[in-house]
Amino acid sequence: MFLGKVEGHATTAFYRTLAALSREAIQAMWYELNEAADERDADKA
């Protein structure tokens, strides 16, 4: 994935930290979207 390459080729701590924070933010958004979809599906049933 792109963020892994950024971390792997980063020469400064800034880009390694930016990649890690971005990954965590994307994971949190994914979790929230899945949770909302599950709630929506439960309401339809």
C-alpha cells in the first residue's frame, strides 16, 4: 500500500509519523462506516 511505501522510504520522522497517523485515521473511518452500515442493516431487518 502507498502508506507502507511512504514509511519505508521516508528519510525523516515527519513522513513516517504522517503515514502512521494517516493509516490510523483511515482505519477509524473504515470502522465507523462499517458500524453505520451494520446498524442500517439491522434496522432493515
